[in-house]
Amino acid sequence: MECRPGCGACCTAPSISTPIPGMPGGKPAGMRCIQLDEDERCKLFGRPERPAVCASLMPAPDMCGDGREHAMRWLGRLEDLTRPA
């Protein structure tokens, strides 16, 4: 499966605890990554400075569903389930 154009849910919904160029403290859940371009595509895709957690998150039918709203809900739930107590 390939990323859906104009989505960017995986770069918005989850928190990222490692540094991102332009966001040295990472980012909280729900915040749009500074590395998303105007088409909601990652400007760091395929580059070594892309955080490992980002590279490990691959598009899949259960995550992406039928649109961005589904992906945001799915990733938000994953964020809730993996949040430290």
C-alpha cells in the first residue's frame, strides 16, 4: 500500500519523542510535523535524518482505512494504548 495523497495523519496523530529537524524536542500527539510539505508529504522521506519511528510506520489498510479521518482515529487510539502510565 502507498501513502494516500493529502493525508499526513501518520505525521500528525502520533507523538514523536526523538528529535526531528526543526523540532529538537520531538512533537506531541496531534501536532502537525514541521517536516510535512504543502501536499502533506514528508520532506525527510528516505533521508537519514528522518526519525526511526517514522520510517517504521508503514501504510496499511487497517491503519489508513478509507480516509484521513479513519487514520487519525486509528493512530490516536494507538497513541492512547502506548502512552506511558
